[in-house]
Amino acid sequence: MPQPTNMSDYKFHDIEIKYGLLQVGEGLAFLHNDVKLFHRNICPESIIINQQGAWKIFGFDFCIHNTSAANSPLSFPFQEYNFSMPSVTQPSLDYFAPECILSQTHSTASDMFSLGMLIYTLHSVNRQPLISAKDIQQFRSRAQQLKQISVNKLQCLPDALREYVKMMLNNTPEVRPDAHQFIKIPFFEDVGVKTLFHLDSLLQWDNLQKSQFYKGLPETLVKLPQRVRLQQVLPCLVRDLAQPAMIPFVLPSILDIAQHCNQKQYVNDILIHLKPVMKLMDPIQILLIFLQRMELLLKLTPANDIQQHVLPMLYRGLDSDTPQIHELCLSVLPTFANLLDHASVKNSVLPRVKKLCLSTSTLSVRVNCLLCIGRLLEHLDKWLVLDDVLPFLPQIPSREPAVLMGILGIYKLAMTHKKLGISKEVMATRILPFLIPLCIENGLNLQQFNALVALVKQMFQLVETEHRTKLEQLNSVQEQQKLLENSMPTMVSNIKPTKLEQEFSGLGLDSFASGSLSLEEKQRIAQQQDTAKILQNQSPLEPTPLQQKNNFQTKDLSSTLPQTNNQTWFNANFSNIAMTSPNDSLMISTPMFPCNTNNNITTASGNLSSVNNLFTNSSSSSAFQQLEQFRQTNVNTMVNQWPSNNNNSFAPNHRFNTPQLPVYGNPNFCASSITNNTFTSSMPITSSIQPSLQPTVLSPPPTNSQNKGNNLSKDEIMDLLS
């Protein structure tokens, strides 16, 4: 029978042969005693080995059933061997018992002869039977040789089996041991054989018997070959994984078997059965066993299965209430560091470790939390350490020396690690204010105190060095800028600043640009446009020369004032007329006069020359006294008699600075600022005013009913008041 390609170099282990022969012997005992069947062709081709490594009797083509009655000796009808038929249609002649051909008899002892020849073939070097027989002559010759066989020809057999095989190859059927006797020989009194035998009998045991057997199984598994453990032991153990109560007894043996597997064997034969078990939390011993063998799981489990099955189991352990589970989870968690991504660490691992460290009341668990964080530190991102790890340390409520040393170790690792590092701002504002008060903790011994103080000094030195370097660099940069500014020539820019409203003048966007003006700006532009139109329409003004008089006499004009009604033409009080000494400037503050848009300002007649002489005569001071008296007595009467106008506005105050005064033709336009149709101006009258010049006055609008005749005109009054 040809062998499969993958079994071309397949070799049996001794325990496999030993237990296989025991299984064949048990099978023959069952056939002979229970089924009452004579097999008649026990040979290698009639034995098969299943996937679990169990040996099974096969090839019942030539078997003979018992024909005797119940409780009677077995009787099997004889069938003669036909040498004329092809060998494939006949039992194997190499394993055929001698009596089946020579004496034309057969019995169950004939099967035991075939089993003895099979045992010799399995142990022989070339896997050949003791004496080969291809025809009847060779068969008869072999029968004669077997009568004289010695133990020396059976040296390939184990010592414990050699004597029994010699008995099984005897030509006399009665000398051969039967199947029940065969399975009782001391050769099968082996620990490995008994272990495999008990595993096959587990279905007949209760849980208490199983638990007792499983406790001692790990010690026995060491003596078994890995193939036997995978093929024969593991299937028996997997059956009990369906009972959660038996898993803590079975799981250690399964993991022992996995320890000697390669990854392919582990994934195909073991991991597929462990995945459902990893989800169980009751009994808690299941998680405890997994955590104890976590290194093995990480070694053999693919990364994808670790993310889906192993890590969730670890998270459930951190969320449990058992301190022993917590310590195991924290101790094995750093071994996952290279398999964890940033999101898993930030969202799953660190929050659970931090919560456990803050909430636990067990000192060992808290210390293990800090040790776990310290071991994970080199695998974490710098910003994750700065944002999540370092701010968490001052929140730990415990101040035991072991906890403080754990915090100290994390700070030191973060500060000295080349990938992480702590900035001087963090050290100065967060870490040092937390560490300095710890230096006076009473629970610290001298060694712990020295370690804490050394770290504080190291951090302070780093802060000082970095900040000093920064300040020195800033100082040098400032000095270089000053030197550069002093060394560069002064550049005068000829570029005029561009007005914003002119930026888009050539792009056809004037309408859009104007839309951004405010209402006040639009009003101001409209007023400027109106003023520009007025300036364009008015006629040019020329000053009127005054006749120069050598002698100026003060003239009292009060008698010429007309007697008018009480119509008010002016709504402001006169201010005082302030006059200085002849050598200083003369300031006259005048009232606000109305401006009429329909009349032009005219010049005064020559009758006011005496008034002009009053202002320009610097030799006499009596003129000022007379003017003051004149103002006190007559001005109010003239103002009340001035005709009213609904559009009246106050005329400006004029300060005369130049010898020649301008003549204003239109009262709506004045040289001073315009505010609400009122314009003001003040001009000092100095002693340098030439007597030949006649000052300009603002004329109120004339009326038809008043001031006709020889009375003093309004222009003369305005000249007087100016």
C-alpha cells in the first residue's frame, strides 16, 4: 500500500508503537470474545491510524464468523488458501499462521500469530517480517524455521516484549497468549501508555476523577513526544473545554502542549479552541492562568488575533475586582507595547491604568501601575506623555515611599529619554512645584531623599541652563539689530502714500468703492460740492482803497442813530471790546451777525473815516474811553432795531492781522471754518494798520420800510462795531 508523500519519512515513536499495539490487542480481544469473530488477516495493511493517533483494526474482507451455539466453544468454518488466486485476493502469506495451510485448521490463536509477526515487523530495522513467504514452498520452510527460532533472532525487540513475541510465533496455537493475556503483559505497564489509556477512558469518569487526573497530567506530558501530545492528548483535553468548571484543570495542560508547538500548529490545533475560552471571566482562575502564560500567547498568537481576543481579555482583567489579577495584568501589559497602536494606548490602556492607580487601596497594585507606565513610557508618543501621563502623577493620593519612588522614576525616564524629554516650562510650572514639597516627607529614608533631591537639582539646573541660553541668544540678536541699524545709511523715501480711494480708480470700480462711504462722509462731500459751486459762480473781489487822512477826529454818531422798532435781528450777546496799549495789538470781540445769501457785503462810506481814525490813532487814549462809552449806551438799541430774518446766521468775528483788509462779497462764504451755517473769525487790530485803509464789514440785508434817509446806515453801524 503506497504511503502519502508527507509521510515518506514518517517514523513511529516508541510510545506510539507501544500504545498502538495495546489498542490492537484490545481490538482483537473485543473481536474474539465479544463479537466472536476471527479476523484471519492481521497485517500492516489492515491497521489504520486516525488523525488522533489511534490504531484501528481494518480489512475485514477475509474474516470468519462463529458458527457455534451460545455458551459453546468457538467454531470458525475453515477456508482453504488458494494459491492460484492473485495475492491481493488472499490474506497476506507473510503473516499467515502455519496451521492455516499445513493442518487445515484455524482459530483466534491464528490472529495472535499474525500480531506477533506484526510486532516484529514494526521493530525490525528494514520493516520486514521475520521470514518472508511468497509461495507454498517458502511457507513450509518458514514453518520449519520457526520451530527452531531463538531469542537471539529477536534482538530488535524490546526486552520486555521479546519473550512474548517468541511465544506468539510458536507453531503450536495453544502456546500462544490470547488477546486478553497479551494486553496484560508488563510491557504495557508504562506511564505514557497509562496516560494515553486514561485519556481514552475520560468519558466514563466524573468531574472529580477527571480533576484528580488533570492535576498530575502536566508532569506526564513532559515524557510524551509532541506529536503524541497533539494527536492523542489534545483532543481529549479539548472535549472538557465545554465545561467552565473543568477549564482551570484542563487549560494548563493545553498551554503546556502549545509551548512546544510552532505557530502553524498552534493556530490550527490550539488557538481555535482557546478563543471562546478567552471571553470567559468565571471562574476567575481562567483569566489568571492566561495572564500567567501571556508570554506564550504573545509569542504564538498572530497580531490580528491579539487585537481581537487577547487585548480585550487583558482589559477585562484590569476592570476586575481581584488585586492578584490586577498585578498580573500590569506586569504583562508592557509586553504588548510593540503591538499596541496609538489609539489603543490612549483610549484603552492608559485610562484603565490611571483609573486603577487612583482608585485602588492596595499599595502593591498602585506601585505596579507606576511600574507599568514606566515600562510603557519609551513606546509612547511625546505629546501623549506630556498631556496624559505627567499631569496624572500629582493626582495620586498616596505618599508612601514606594509610590514616590515610582513617580520619581517616571519623571527621570521622561526627562532623560532622547525621544521624549521635558521642556523647561513644564518642569518649572508643573513638576518642580510638585516635587519640592515631597522633599520634606517624613517617610523617606536617606537614600530615597538623596534620589529625590538629586532629581530636583537636575531639573532646576536644566531650567536655568536653557533659560539662560535663551536670554543670551535674545540679547545677542538685539545687539546685532542695533549694530545693523547704526551701520545702514538713512534712506529717504520718495514714494508718496497712495490714497485708498485712488487704488481702484482705473479699474471701473468707483461705484463699488463709493458704496463703502458712511452717511456722514457723504454729507460732507455734498457740502463741499455746494461750496465749490458757489466759489465758481461768485465774482472776484477787489479791495477798495481808503483815502488817507492826516488827522483823524473822533466823531460822535450817536445822534444819527435811527429810532426803529424792537425787531431783533441778532440773537447773540455782544462781547466786551478789549483794547490794549498803543504799542500792543488791539483785540475787538464782535457779536455774531446774520449772513444773507441774497446780498453781497459792501464797503462802508467815507462817513466812517472818523471811526477808522479812532482805531488807528495811537497817540491818544481818550478814543478808547469814548468808544467804550459809546458801546455801553447805544449798541443794544441798534441791535434791537435791526430787522429780523428767518435765515439769519451769525457773522464771524474778525481779527485784523494785515494792514489791508479783504473785502467779502458773499456772506455765505467766509475764510473761517463753517459750522451749521455759522462762521466765526477773530483778527487782532494792531497799531500797524494804515490809516488810509478802510476795514471791511458785513452788511445785513436791507429793508424797504426802515433806515431810509439820512440816518446812519447799517453798513456804518457794522463798521463801527467791527
